[in-house]
Amino acid sequence: MDRHDLADLDALQERSTSDIGWFWEAVLDDDYDEIVDLSEGIQRPTWCVGGKMNIVHNLLDKRQGTPVEEYTALQWEGEEGSTRELTYGELHRRVCRCANALRHMGLGKGDRIGLYMPMTPEIVIAFLAIVKIGGVLLPLFSGYGVGALVTRLQGAEASALITADGFARRGRPIQMKETADKAVRRCPTVEHVIVHRHLEQNDTPMTAGRDHFWTDVMAGHDTEARTTRTDAEDVVMIIYTSGTTGPPKGTVHTHCGFPIKGAQDMYHPMDLKPGGTMYWMSDMGWMMGPWLVFGTLTVGATMVLYDGAPDYPDPGRLWRMVDDHEVTHLGVSPTLIRALKTHGNAPVEAADRSSLRAIGSTGSPWDPESWRWCFETVLNGETPILNYSGGTEISGGILCGNVLEPLKPAAFSGPVPGMDADVVGPDGDPVRGEVGELVLRAPWIGMTRGFWGDDDRYHEAYWNRFDDVWVHGDFAAIDEDGLWYILGRSDDTINV
């Protein structure tokens, strides 16, 4: 109150409600003592030391009472063609209602809550409500079977699971609740299951006392809610790797880590700005799902969600979506582009695509032919393809293209700002013009704080080869023009 010349609590209360924009800016203006503390070594940095930060303040709370409140936060399209849209203000109110509902169930700070849902507006509402109450997100791939769910729910000792009755793929219903039930029976820590009727099925199996329909849980709760005050380094999310090369690893991320790194990657190399619209094809169980939510809302942009197959009912679906949602930044995998290329140019040329300012790509390597087809046919030889490579444990990218410099097919411009990357040989010395190990020589704010419940494995995975050097597990090279290339995995440390 002294800082803002407020005489007493009544004056604070009055201004906090009459000037909402000022209030939330002031809440977020707490100083931290030190941006990063490396006293325990670069393997264990502590960021924003002494700072208080619940990322939902930045994403939604501080937008209220400002022009951004009326901006579109989310556009959604279902496979059958239905659409929904939420402004920042509408999303805030629904998140508050959900947060109040979760608190009413006894959930709160530190509780791990699983999200096993299709990409609908409800998954974003639940996602942000969990963060708002100080809970810990546990995103789960919507296609997981029972075993994969059990491993992650048990490993994180989840208190609750939010799921759906199912979703549609290529017009066919896919059940989720039955899979969730089988998993939860083996997870005694899960006391609550919330079910969104996405398919509006009337025969969804429900367990009395444990299971609750989304609409019933939300009914009657207020659309204003306090945001739990958290430390900047409090855990916001545990996101597991795929586990295809060994037991899945629960990468640990904090309020000041993953969200800030994701937003920085969007804002700097990808040039996503307020008013832009990003559709990155992903599931919430892969890191690009949380990355999309945290990043777009931090920037003040719009996210697009699609719950369906990108080539259904025909191979022009994706390009029509670009037009319909005025997508400025589209994220794809080279694998998808290869599949769409087999249908020829006609589905692409039937769409306008003029809103596109960049296509981002991640998930698999490019082949030169598919890269050129995407650049010349989809982007008319004028708009950049931004290769993007990093990982779940990075909170985003190590390498990326950018909108300023020319690129060769399949190349990266170089490291994302803030990433002290290098390519080294077997002795740890830098190499150029030949294949080496991709490494990082300095910490970054999005670096995983470790593996949940397995600290030794974290150190073994990245830090045991060279002193104070993160070995990422990718083969890489830097050519004579200074362009970078990822050339496959050098080990099986992690897959996303």
C-alpha cells in the first residue's frame, strides 16, 4: 500500500475493483531478489529467487478491465464442423467457475490433477483452473491406453482426473471414460473423476461418489475466484515423455519456467504478436499442447484448437481451417506434409492461405522434396518455414528458424535466443562441418527442474558425459553458412 500511496485496506479494496487493470499489474510487480541463483551448479538453477508468480495472473487476471479482455483467446473447431469461440474475458470467467468447483471438491495447492481429454475448450478451462488454484497439471495424451495412464497417474500420485466420455475420429466415436475407469481402479490416490460429455452420450458409466459430470460440478459456482499465490519456482506441471525407449520420465516445470520459455519462443523467432492466431496441431499430452496454451495467452494472441483428423473428410480440411480461422502461424509435422502432398496441389490451391505469416514444423525430420513442396505450393515461395527442435525437458526449442534470415531446406537459423547451444565431438570440443552432439553450456529458464521422484536419473540423462554441459541426445551439424541441422537421435534419452 505504501508503494501506491494507499491510506488503508479500504482504499486498496476500492481501487482494486474500480481500476482492475492497475491492480493486477501491481500484483505482478513484486520484485524478485535475483534472476537466477547458480550456487548449486548449472544443473540446479533457481530462477526469480524470492519472486511470487502464479502464471494465471499473467495469462488472464491482469487482462480484465483492459482492451485485451475483448480479444479472442480461443477458437475451436470440431471434426463434424461445429465451432466455438471465447474471448479473454469469457475464458477468465469460465476458468474462475472451474477453479471454484475444484476448490469445492477439496482440491488445491500442490494437488496433481490429470487431464485426459480431447482438444476442446473445456481442456483449456480445466488446464488454467488447475493452475489458478495452485494445483499441478498432469497432461495425458488422449490416445493413451490403460497401462500408460496408470504409470503416469501412479507416478505423480494424482488426486483427481478430468476426462471426457470420448471423441470422434474420422466420424467414428472413440471411448475415453471406459479406459479412464480401468486406469483409476489401479490408482488409489485418485479420489475424484470429472467427466465432460463431449459426445453427449447417455450411457457413460459413472461410479457413485467418485465420478461427476462437468456440468453438474460447475453449476452454481461464481465466475470470480481468487488466484492462489505461488512462488515463481513452485511446480506448475509434470509432463511425461512417451516412454517408448524406457520408463516414461516426469519432467518437472514451474510457473516461471515452461510458460515463459514457450512465450519467448513464439514472440522472438516465430514473431507471434498480439492479434496473431496460432494453430499448432497437437494433443495436450504432448508438450506442444501446453506450449500452445501458455505461449499464446502470455503473448496476447489467439490459439486454435481442432478436435479431429486434419485430412477428414477430405485433404483440404487443414487449408480451409487456415482460412476460416485466419491462422497466421500454423504448426505441422513434416510427416503430415508428406501425407498431404500425395493428394496433389488442388486441395491447397482451393484455399486462399493469405493469412499465413509462417509455418512451424517439429516432430520429425524433413526430406528436401516435401520441404520444397510446402514452401513453393503451400506458401507460394514467399512465407518462411520455421523448423523448431527442442523437447519436453526444454519447455520448447533449442533451435529454430526465424522470419528474418534465408534458409536452406530442412535447416535451422540457429539457437533460440537464450539457448547457449553448440555442436561438439567425442572430446567435448566444438566441431563445424561435421556431425557431433548437440549440447547446451548454460541453463535457461524453461529447463526442467528434474524428473519427478527420480533425481538421479535426471543427472544421468543429461549431465554425466561432460562437466557442466547438457548433452541433449541429438546428432547435429553446423554448415559453412552457419546454418544448423538436426540429424537424428544420438541416444534414447528422451522421446516426445
